[in-house]
Amino acid sequence: MTTAALSPAEVRALPASVTALQAFAAINVGTTFGYHLLAQGEFPIQGTKVGRTWRFRRGDVLAFLGLDEDPGGAEVESAPLAGNDDAPGVEPGAPVEPATPTSK
């Protein structure tokens, strides 16, 4: 079975724990050859066998491909809203429910 190769953006969008098929697609290796490499202990990315499946860390896949987690390479910080010192997602002036004590 042939898997389509993933673009760098698609690799970055993978979950933290990557399946064998996703790892194969990321490095452009076919399924049969990928499993052959795993069986021989020659797959180029270290993985962990969980039951009958293989899992790989996205960071290891990115490192093998020479990609950064963030394509821009810099942290982006949002500018604060003027006059809004409340917690994020809290509407200013919204009614506040008092905490109710719980007993054990």
C-alpha cells in the first residue's frame, strides 16, 4: 500500500503521538517497507511498541526531517486589549456566582 507524503505543514499538524502510518507518510516510506524496517530494527526514528501498534513522538519525526515545531521560529504574543484586565473569556460586568461549600 502506498501512502501519500505529507507536507511540512501537515507533519507539524500531527498529534504529539504519531502512528506508524503517519510516520511512514511523513518520511515518504511505503507501508510494507516501513513495517519491514521496524521489524529489522532499522527504522530511522525511535518508536515505542504499544500492544501491536507502533507510536512515534512528533518531535522525533520533525527532528529527523530537520523541521522546527514552529515554522516561524519565534514565539508570538498577543497584545493585551486596552482597558480589559479581566481573565480571558470572562465578559466584563457579568454576574458572578458565589462558590458553594461542599461537605465530605
